[in-house]
Amino acid sequence: MKSRSKVAALSVTLSAAMLCVTLACSTDAKPEAQQSIESSAPQGAAASSVAEEESDALSIDVQISGGSVTPTNERIEAVVGETITVRIDSDVADELHVHSVPDHSFAVEAAAGQSFEFVVDVPGTVALELHDAGKTVATLLVRP
């Protein structure tokens, strides 16, 4: 009987040791599915988001439809010398006025896909207004 209990005890000890080894290995290794997901991620994904952050351009999309303007009174940060592009889809003609130094005015037509670019040379607060609609599209907070 003593030898059977020794064998049983040895078997339990051996099983516990194998379990510990298995658990230790599984916590250090990534599952195959996780490894394949990581390796299939596009290599340029991180690089492209960095390039967008480092870009010297700012885009503002504006919709004018049925007397409604979107965005209205949006606050946007910009930097002196940064190229700012305003893309407008409109169902009416208007005038976009940029109260900056230098000052800019753009004729907005009743058309989609219009694009206007400007640069602000002096830091401060700059209003982008649609004169006929009487709406402020955005206020740029231009820093040095």
C-alpha cells in the first residue's frame, strides 16, 4: 500500500508541475491568432497617421443647404503660416469672408466641391463668416 500512495503522490506532483509549465508558457507566448493579426496589420498605418499630424495643412468642410450652415461657430486651432483649406458644398451663392491678416474673401457659388485656400500671417482670433447667410462658420484660434 505504501508504494501505491507514493506513486499516487508522485503522479499528483508530476501533474502539478506539468500544469505550472503549461501555464508559464502560455502567459509568455502570444496565441497564433494574435500573432497573425499583428503581422497582417499594414506597416504604413502608423506612419500615415504621423504624416497627417505633421502636415502643414488644415481642412474645414462646410455644408450650406436649405438655409442651414454646418458647422456654425466651431472653434478650430491653427498655426501662423499653416495652409487652411475650406471645402464648401452649397445650394446658394454667398461670400466667405476671412477676417485675418491678410484679409481674404471668396465667392461661394451654388455648387458642390468648391475649395478655397489661405494662410494667416498674424496670430490671434480669426472669424470665417458667410456674409449673405449672416453666419460664422468657424473661429480660428491662430497661435504663433
